[in-house]
Amino acid sequence: MKVRTLLFSAVIGLFFLAGSLRSSSPPNSKIEARTYSEVKTFFKGSDQEVEVYHLFGKEPGPTVLIFAGIHGDESAGYLAADRYVSLKLVKGNLIIVPRLNLYAILTGKRTGLSGGDLNRKFQASEENEDPDDKIVGLAKSLMDRADLILNLHQGYGFYSPVWIDQARNPIRWGQSNVIDISTLNLPDGRRLYLENFAEEVAKEINTKLVDKRYHFHVNNTNTFSEKSLHQEQTGSLTYYALAWKHKMAFGIEATKNCSLPQSVGYLTLAVNGMLNKAGVRAEAFPSIFTAAIADELKRNEEFSGLRVKINGKERFIQPGDKILLTPGDRFQVLSVQAKHSRGWYPSLSGSRPYNGMGKLFSVTQGDQLVLKKYGKMVGRFPIMIKENISSQTETGS
């Protein structure tokens, strides 16, 4: 695992070195400085594919790393993170990993490919070997590039420092900025004031929330203490970033006790506050208004069809069409025709791989092609098998 982590560091270093050299070049005096963005795909084509977006601002500044999708049943997190991918930065940089745990997202589960919680695998020890190790190693390597790290989540209920009722109490997580310690003293004499930072951001967030039931609080899990009620957090992403990488790291939890667009809005509001506090500036941050977010999410799910290959010949399959094949036909989805190009994952119903984009299938019996947008099913295409069907009767043109 140590060798693997070093290899990740080297690969990622080369990837971001090119970007930093590019963004640090002085602009032509006659041309306004422009922002740059790059995307790198790791484990491409697999059910653990990870896309990493790096956005460079016009002016130098801090780098904020945003993780989301570590739990596949917390859709507001990866939907919120994806909204920052196209941001135009004025100052500072962003590294965005909207879908860290793709397998969990596509299956709608909390757990990853190994069956375990990915957010419990960031221990300092690197002796364990399981399918999720490579994702953990990638995330750890990305931390070296950041000044501030955020991990977006979605939980039931509302965190409260005192017990109010079953939905609002100290063991709930929703509507909180999560820290592992109030202040961390580093070996070099520096101090990381996490509670002060999180409190200031919470105050800014709450000025924009009229309904006080949805106000944010700071949730200090005291993970460094032996008396902590959350010892499991010693395996979390943010604890590792803080304890071993010495980076300011925060979990952001939005409640599930509301509509999905609302939850995305709460996370967006919190991320905007964190970026503003850190000194990252953009031409415009994503909207926090529920109606606008609901419309945006709906538009992002719209598509006009699939570009496929059947026995090497390209076809276009429209929504509602049936896919007509004969036994042994080679079938491949090349792309989804949509205005919002990210997050499309076709697969055969009930079978792996779940990330079937570009995969070559040979179907011998009736099935369904399922199309997901992130983790949500947005289309089904029946696959009909006939023994003697000519290519002229295949759907599409």
C-alpha cells in the first residue's frame, strides 16, 4: 500500500504540475487573465472510476479540496459538489472530487466495493489490502495539494449540542460543520483553530437562513480524546487530513429531513461560506435557492438519446425505443446525448459492471439497459432478442 500511495503522489504531482505551470504564466498585457480548469480520470471505466477537477483562479490564493460521494446514499453531497466544477475563479484554486466512491453511488449504498464504510479506512496504518485501498490512497495524495479540505455529507435529523428531541440532539449530524478538535497544536509550533473557523462560517450561513430550525451548529466530535463518543472517526477522511497531513479539514453535514433540492442548497450555502472564509473568490458561486436548484437538477437529467454501436455499426437510440438484437450481437454504449455531460452511467439491469459506458456487451436473452444520472435511474431501454432479425429492423438510424 505504501508503494501504491507513493505512485499516486508521483502521478498526481505530474498532473497538477502542468496545471500550476500553466496558471502561473503571466497573461498577455493585451489579453485579460483567464481561469483554467483540468480534469483527470483515475481507474477509468471501472465501477470505482474517480474524476478529479482542478480549477485555477486568475489570481494566486489558497487551494480548497472538496470531496463528496464517499457514501452513496447521501446524494445531496455529490450533487452539490458537482455544481462547483464549472466555477470561474477570480482568486485561489479548487480541487473537486464529486464522486469519490462511485460504486456506492451507483448502488445507492453507504458502503464501497469491499462492503465496508470508506470513511472508516483512512487510518495511518497502510497494511490492509482491500478493493477500496486505491481510492483511499488517491484521496490521501490529493490532500498534499490543499490548504483546506471539505468532505460533504448528508445525515438524518439535526445536530444540537443539547438534547431537544429524537430528531434534534447531540448524536444527530444534520446541519453542522463537523470538526475533530477545537484547536490542534502542530509539531512545528503552528496552531490550527478549527472551532473558530467553523463558528465564523456557521454564523455567516445562518444569516442567510430565515428558518432557525435549519441553522448550522459546530459539531466537535473530540476525536483526539480517548473519551470521545465518536472513536470511529479516527478512521475518517477529515481526521486523517488533520492528524497526519496537518491540514484544516471539515465535514459538512446537511439534513435529510427536507427535500433533496433543499439539502443541496444547504450544502452549497455551507461550501460558499467555507470558500469565502478561506479567501477563494469566484465570479459567482452556485445559487442557494431551492426552486433554482430543483430546476437545475431536473435539467441535468434530460437527454435526447444514446449513441451506441451494434456489431460495429453506430446507431442512435431515442428515449422509449427498444433495442433489437440477435443472440451474440456485440452491443456498446458510446455516449449519452445531453447538455449536461457529466455523471451518465449505463448498465445492464441487475448485473455488473454498473459503469458500463464504453463496455462491450454480448446479450443472449432479453434484458434492460438502465441509464443512471449519478445514482438515479433516469431511463430504461428494453433489449429484445430475436433469432432472425435483419439489421434493417433494428431500432435507430
